[in-house]
Amino acid sequence: MFKHAQLESVKAWIGDPAQNALPLYTRIQRGIRQLILDGTLDVGKPLPASRALAKSLNVSRDTIESAYSQLHAEGFIERRVGSGSFISERVHRLPRRQSVQQTKLSDEVRPLSRRGSTMFQGGGLRDFLAPRPFAPGIPETRNFPLQTWERLERQVLKEYGTKALTHSDPQGLEPLRRAIADYVNLERGAHATPERIVVLTSSQQAMTLCANVLLDPGDSIFIEDPVYQGARKAFDAAGLTCVPVPLDTNGLLVEHLENAAKTSGNSAKAVYLTPSHQFPTGATLALDRRLAIIEWARQYQSWIIEDDYDSEFHYEGKPTACVQGLDPYDRTIYIGTFTKSLFPALRIGYMILPSKLVVPMTVARTLLDGHSAAIPQLTLARFIEGGHFGAHIRIMRAVYAERRDTLAELIHKHLGEFVTSYVPAGGMQMPCLLNKNISEKKLVDSAKKAGVDLLGLSSLHASEPLKAGFLMGFAAHAPHEMEVAIKKLAGIMRALS
């Protein structure tokens, strides 16, 4: 007879709701087969008599006979007249069983490539799936004009019908590429045409493509220090050598790029920038430095990867024109996303590319996910063309500016003795540095348990020295919601100080 644990395992297969569509004998057969594959039932071991197992499982004997017959047909068991049923000698050769046994014998097998190990050890990206305070980079979705979006989506389905359900162009659909080009040329001072745009699922995908298509493993890339963790992890996973460049209040210190080239005789193959609102400091890259970086890229035939992730939200004066629009040498790759400006579930980003990179990037993109869904692309194109995108941005810019100011006041009132905050000129998050000797990690962990999400700054730095602190997103929560969370945070800080 089966041991109690083995019997319960088979019962679990019988009662699993996911298996309800299968005949009862098949569920029993698969439960026993799993015990064999896992090595729980070893070669030569007898199975319970069909009558006894039927009684234990409260099923008919015919059901057990059907399960045993299927196991016999598949080669898992042998049936001997007058002796019963036994685990077959052939299961020794089952690949899955061998792998289980090898895993038990040795933990020295290396299952991942060097690249895979780098990706795994990097921990991936920490997505804040629920909009808890103060998760950075999360937009307010409760204000989104959902009825307008639904109306435009119905128009798309009515016009395109089942054509919208097929594969779409891996470069992106022309109506959306045209709408994006018109928008970024007007609002960001870019030089874009529909032919130079590739529509993607995210800015993260864009950075992965840049890292793998433009550079080889071992090549150097300059990165801001501190830097957006998604970019750093994409570059690390591609085997690039990330060279950190320090910042000041006007952004990246360009002389470090020039000095590195003079010292080594060559330069990095690319530089990664967040010039509109540097992540995480919020600094805006000064115009003279933008021009100097463009000249550096021309001189050394390097690439500028410009991540303009939340440039729509600038609260003090007019935003500076994007680097891509200032670059006459065609060395800049511009990355934009609608995840921050509209809603995270949209999953649409894009790149504006030099003409000679469009086809290589599009071909490489087909190896990742093929294409972006047609219906959201066509709906977004109409949303932009109809002026709804611009109207939504204007509304949310005012909302976010108010929330930024409210958060600054709440920090001053409740956390002033613990932190120094730096009110950004734009973006969706506010950096804070710890004044007291409080462990950044303990604070972040304690806040998370209390329902408050902070992004620690230490992990964003590539070099020393650095000061402990955290990033606070202010876009997704109303003032009264932020006040409740700030008071929780104040209590946690007092307990840790």
C-alpha cells in the first residue's frame, strides 16, 4: 500500500480544480506518474493492488485498472500476472528523473550562462505593482479619461475589424509613428520623422536593444552616478563596462568624458543620459553641457542614449530642448515612454533613431517580442492626434506640481529633523537625504512592512562616497493620502533613530 504522504499526493491530483476537465482515471494516473518522475516511487517497487487503492481513494476498481493500464502503456509500470504491478526498470532512463537525481547528488552544476547569472544576481527590476505611497515613477491613473479612450478604441475596432487582431509591423504602426513624430517635434524640439521611429513595449526594452545592438561585451559606456537602476542592469546584463560619471546641480560633469578620452587614448562607445530630469537627483542638464556631449560624441564617434522618461512633467519654466533635437551629427538615440505619462498597463515606448539604425534595431526587436499589439497602438495614435494626450498632460502637470509642493511641506513638517529634501523642477519623485544615523536599509524595509514604498538611493550609486537617503514618488497619491503615509514614516524614523 502507498505510504500516507504518497496517497495524499494522489488525492491532491484528484481534487485539484485545475484538473477537473480530465477523467478521474487520468488524474489518478498522472498523480502516480508524478511520484515516479520525482523518484518517490523507485524502480521495482510494487504498486498497491487495484482493489485496495480503489478503497483508499473511494473510487471504483475499474477506475484504478484504467489508470494502471495507461501507466503500463506508457512504460512507467510492469504488470505481472499473479504478482501485481511494479515500477518499470525503464524509468531509470527518464531525463527528468535523471536530472532530479543529479540535482540531489550535486549542487555544483552551473545552470546559467555568465550573462544569465548577471541578470539573476542583479535581481531584475523592482516594479511597484500596487500604487502604494511613495513608489517612484507611478502616475495617477484615477484621473485618466477612460471614457475617451474606450470611445477611440471602439472606433479602431469598427474601422479595422479583424485586421487589428493580426501581427503588426515590428517597427510600429505608421499612424502611431506619425503621431509620435508630430508630438516630440512640437513639444520636445526633436528632429523626428515616422520613418525614424521604432515603437516598443517599454523604455527598458529600448535600453536592452541599445546595449546589445550598438555595443559589444567588454565595451565601455559612461553612466550618470547615481543612475537609473533599469539602465545599469540592462548594460550589466549585456556585459558592458559601466563607467560612472559624477554630477552636480547642472547634471553630468562633461569634463570627465573628455579627461577619460585623453587619459586612455580612446573613449567609451556610448553615454547614457537622463537630461530632462536626472534620475534620481532631478537635476536638468545645462545647455552648454548638452552641446559639449554632442561634440564629444562627434569627435569619438560614440553614441548618446537619451532617456527622456518623464519630460512631460516640468513645473518651473519651459523644459530644455531634448539632446536629439540639438544634435546635427545624428549620434543620439532618443527613448520615450507613455508608461509614465498615461498608465503603466499601456506598455508602449519608442525610440527615435539615426536612419542607419532603424532596420538593425527593428530586426533585433523581432528577436525579443516581435511586435506591439495593434489595438493599443491605433487607439493611442487617435488619442494623440485628437489632442487628448496634450490635454491630459496639461491637467496632470498641474496636479503633480501641487502634489510635489504638498509633499515638500509634509516632509518639512513631519520629517524635517530626519531628512533634507530636494524639490525637483520636474518629474514624479523627490530625493531625500538622511540627516541622522538611520540605516537606509532598515528604514526602507520597515516602511515596506507599513505599506509605504521607498527606493533607497545607495543602490543607485556606482561609486563612493555617497549619502544615505531615498526617493519618494508623489504623482499617484492625493495630499490627504500622502499625509497619512508621511505620519507613518515619521513614526518609523523616530523608532529607528
